[in-house]
Amino acid sequence: MENLTFLALTELLISIIIGILLLYVTFSIINKFIRLRHNISYDNISFSIFISSIIFSVGYLIADIKQPILNTLRLLNENPEYTGNIYVDGIKYSVMFIIIIVSIIFLINYLSFYLFSVMTQTLDEFEEIKNNNVAVAIISGVIIITISVMLKDSLYFLLDTFVPYPETPNLS
């Protein structure tokens, strides 16, 4: 019962800290590097649609990050040969998973928007968003969300390769 409570509290804490932190950082980066750089006002509907799609993409892609972290903690905690500190190693694995997922989320969102830019070479997307072109914002947002949906399973498969699963016997 004690291990189950520990894992439940750990999952809750991870979800709150990672979720809030990454969404805040995402909004801050978008605000600084897009809104301010292109002089877009907060009351711009197109910008709201665009930023909402990016925030949704980030939230969607990080929603399951706690599972590889909890699997790692569970495996370390249940391993009788494990002699390390569960909290220190849990933090190490968590930081590693977060660095990997944040890097890939940044890459996914950048490539999604780049794809839209390549598809619409005659269009200045940020100028259109600044001019409140809702159609451009919706299409770019849908591309970002769709690519996030397509890549989520692959992303978590990659993270799962870092979980210290025990060796399985070879039955050959």
C-alpha cells in the first residue's frame, strides 16, 4: 500500500510540475519570439488560434511523460539488487526524459510550421496572422496538431527505450 501511495503521489506531482512548467515556458517562448517579434497584439484572434494549437500540441505530447518516469521508478524500487537512492535516480531519469521530450516537441512544432511554410511559399504566415487571417491560423494549427498526433506514439516508444527494464531470457 505504501508503494502504491508513493507512486500515486509521484504521478500527481510529476503531472503538476511538468505540465504547468512546460505550458508556461511554451507560452513565454511564443510570446517573446513570435508575438513581440512580429508586433502582434493579444486581441488578435488568429494569433490566439495559432498559439492555442501549439499549446495543445505541447500538452498532448507531454500528457503521458509520467508513464516512462513511473515505470522507471517502479522498476528501480522493485529491483532487489538496486542499491541507489530512488529519489536521486528518479530525478535523473525524469530530467533525461524531460530534456528528450522538450527537444523533440520543439522540433515537431518547428517542423510542422516549416511544413506549412513550404506548402505556402508565396505567403508570409506571420504577417497573415498579424493581419488576423483566421484561415491561415486554422490551417497552420491543424497541421501542428495533426503532426503531433501522428508522432506521439513514436515519441513515447523512444522514451520507453531508456527505461531500465530487466533483461529477458533468450529461449533459443
